Amino acid sequence: MSEDKMIRCITSDGAVVISAALTSDIVFKASRIHRTSPVATAALGRLLTGSSLMGAQLKQSKASITLRVNGDDSELGAVIAVSDSRGNVRGYVQNPGCHTEYYPNGKLNVGKAVGHTGVLNVMRDYGTGEPYIGMVPLVSGEIAEDITSYYGTSEQIPTVCALGVLLDKESHEVLLSGGFLLQLLPGADDSTIDQIEKNMETLEPVTTMLAKGMTIKEICERALEGFEVEVLDETPIDYVCNCSRERVERAFMLLSDEDIRASADEKGHAEASCHFCNKIYRFNRMELEAIITEKHRQEQESSE
């Protein structure tokens, strides 16, 4: 059972809101599912955490948010994370075994693996029609700075995003992961901005604070030092994949009859795997024919 959770707080004057998440179990699960190299673990872990923080802002119960980082010179390929409105996430990276490089100080060079140029795509799907899609150029490929830039550029919301993944130096196992998303609301005045800037200048990295034993509530209070802080809610979060056999069948229905039949091997079996959890769904020739029959039935109904 995951011990990961998210907390949302607001200053009593309503000028600043902050969400913080502990995502150590989520990132550990993702690293095991996708067998990621150290730098791939860090990049995917950061994006999963950022997606969770952004997803929890969605008010509609069936809404979701998808973050996709595409670096032009990326060694990782695309990095994708999807969150629902409760902050539950799933994700994957195109090249999970990407070679890991380090900065001289020993920290993972995530920016180089992700790519310093490219785009961050943000798609909000409210479950009611066409999704909202925003896109901004990558600032650094370090993920947190790119999310900060997205809010400032695409939504004109002054934002500070901090994300971190700490790995064991020898085993490369996930030790800690977390992050926060701080945003100024319309009620913020110059004194509020000055205090937040002062706090950010002295704030330690997220994983440093977690390693010291600080809770995500204490991290919020430290980021909002000088303000009276009220807790809005605290909820559990987890790595959750919503794939199902029915979803795979619907995906097959988007193909032509010939392509559906051609997906079977010489023994008459077809396989489809989920990008997010690596679960494999198998179909025999009879089941493929049943999918074709159902596709025709739905097409007939829609044409009547």
C-alpha cells in the first residue's frame, strides 16, 4: 500500500496557494515497471510528481491532465505522465535504458537526457468534449523549471515548481521523491511577492528537506514562512493505471478489418501491451473476429 500523499494549503489572506506531494512509492513503482536507468528514473519521477500536483487542481471528477516532454536532442525520447483529478498518476519514457551522465557535483544530468530544447505539451481533458492543449518551449529540460515556465507563459500565473528524486548512489533504488507547486493568486501584493522570493532564496531542495524528516506540511509551512497557513486537504495518491481489456478492444476497433486480422501471429494470437503498466492483453483469432463483428454493429447503429 502506497504511503504517498498530497497536501494543499493556502495563506489565510488568500494570496498564495501551495500543493506538496510525497511520491517516493509512485516513482519506485514506475522504476520497477519500466526498468529505468538512473537518469530515466529521475526524469520520469519528476514529471510524475509534477503531473500529480497539476492534476489535483482539476475540479471535475473525471478530468485528467497529460504532460508530454519532447526534447529535440533527447536521449530519453518522449517522457509522458498522466494524472487524474485526485493526483493518481501513471507514465512512461520512450527510452527507459537511457545512458546516465552526472554533473561534476555528482548529481544526475537530467537536462541533458531530456533535452535542453524542445517542447512541453500540457493537455487537460475535462471529459466533456475537446481537451485544452497548451505548449511551451523547454527552458532547461530539468522539468520543474519547464512547468514553472508553462504557468507563467501559457496561463499567466506566477508559479514556483520544485521537484526532486533521490536515488541510492550504489543500487540506484528510489529513496525519496516529492515536490511542490506554489502559485500567487490575484490577492497577492508586492509585500507578499517579496516574502515569497525571500523564502525561495533560502529554501533547500525538496529531497534535502524530505531526507531531514520534514513532512510535506512542514515543507509548505517553510515555503510560506511569514504567512499564516491553512490546510485545505490532505489525500493519498498512488501509481494507478486505468487500462483494461475493454479499452484495448476499443483501440482495435479503430483499425481496419484487415489490420485487425493481420495483428495475429502464425498461431492466430494477437498481443497488445499497455505503455503505462506493461500488462499484456492476448486475443485469439475467434476473439479478433468478435471485435470485427462488434465494430460493424456499432458502425451500423451510428449510420441509422
